[in-house]
Amino acid sequence: MEIIVVDSDSPDNTRAIATKYADKVINLKDRGVGRARNAGAKMAEGEILLFLDADTLLGFDSMAEIYQAFTDPHVVCVSGTVAGLERLGITDSLFAFVHYCFMNKVATLTAFFGFPLFPTVCCACRKSIFDRVGGFDEDLAVAEDLAFSRRMGRVGKCVVNKEAKAYTSVRRIKRFGLIGAYLMYFRNYLKVFILNHRPWVQDFPHVHEI
């Protein structure tokens, strides 16, 4: 196992702390999650790539579960299931439960029908296929993960492993408000997949606010 941390020039102690635990630490001057993930993938030496968001923790057996899914030679991409990380009040806890259940159902159903829409909160793929499809779109600030999983689905089998659990923060959604966050995502997904536009930081402000 190899741990690679990609940091987009954070002004805090991220890189200093990461150096103590990671095998490789990369600093990028340019922003963008697509750029960061591609940079990490380029430096990786393993055959399986696992992408994990910075505000996300893996369940104890999740890596083993993800690796097990790749014993099927037809599988090229595996998504874990996502749940909320923080202890929240009743209203926020209910929202987080519904929100992540919805995300997991969408990922499972779309994978079953052959057009996977995987959020890259916790997502793994074969490096050879990653290189074949060109990795993540670096010109997108939103929906780069869904666009990536759709390309992977055209090459091979994509599955959701329900036993591979990841716990992620709801802080971004709370910052913008529930309705505001959903409207922002919906508006930008519409631009990407229907209008074929390429929204960037001005359309997706939390990229540079968090």
C-alpha cells in the first residue's frame, strides 16, 4: 500500500503533517480536484488507485473490500458507500442520512444499468484503465467525478461495494445551506451534462473558500 497526499498549496501545516504519514506528498500551485487526482495518479506505483477526499475516513475493512472487488477481471472501477462523518443535531443528521442514502442509491442503480455516476469521495480504479480514459477532466470544478466514472463505464464493469464504507464531512453542504447547496450542484450538473458548458471557480465558489 502506498499513501500519496496531494495538496493545493495550502497556507497551513498540511504538507508538514502529511510528510510524517504519507509515502509521497505533492504540492500543486494550481487549484482543482481533477488536477490533484491526476497528479497523484501519475506518481502512484500500484496497479489499483483509490481516491479519497481530504475530509473523508475509510471504514476498517474498506480497502480489503475494494481490493476484493477487483478479483473480477472485468471490473475496472469500484465505488464505496458514503455516510456522514460528524455527530450532528437531529435535523442535520436526518438530512445527512437521506442525502448519502440517495447518493449511494444513484451510484448503485446507474452502475447496474451501465452508466455509472460515482462521486469520487471514495472511488477506486485500475491504473491502466485510468490512463486509457485520460484520468479526470482538469477543466471542471464540479462533476469531474461523474464524467470520469461515465468514461470508465464505457470501458469495463463498474460496481458499488456496499461493504466498503467511507465517512465524509457534511461541512460544505452546511456552509451553503441545504437548498443552496443542492441548487448549486444541480445548476452546474445541468451545465456540464445538458448544455455542455464547463463551469469553473466562478460558478462553484467553495473550491476557493474552503
